[in-house]
Amino acid sequence: ISLTLLNFGNYMTRVSGAVLTVITLLAMLYALGIFHIRLSNILSTKPNRQFHDRIGPTVLCVFLFGAYFLNFY
């Protein structure tokens, strides 16, 4: 979606496409970081480690909602 917005449309759709691209790249880096943190927790010898992510999905949804709102604004 972001590449289509970057290639076609007016100035505002290009800005929306760029924002969506940045959000996507940040989400990918966040997922990679969480993967490595969970991997190190699994490999550690300490029992009862928590693997729940309480903040990440909420923040991702808020950013995506903001980006799509920007697209329709």
C-alpha cells in the first residue's frame, strides 16, 4: 500500500506513503528486537520468564491508525 501511495497521487498521498513505509520499517526492527530478547529469555536458565508484549501491538495499531487517518485527511 505504501509503495502504491508513493508512486501515484498527489503530495499528500506521497507523504502518507512515506509515513507508512517508515512505520513498517520500525515495526520490522521492533519485531527483530523482540525476537532476540525472547530468544535470550528462552535460552537462559531462569524459570518463569514472561514473554508477553503488552505495549508493542497497541503502539503499532495507534501509529497505523494515525498513518491511515493522514491518508484520508
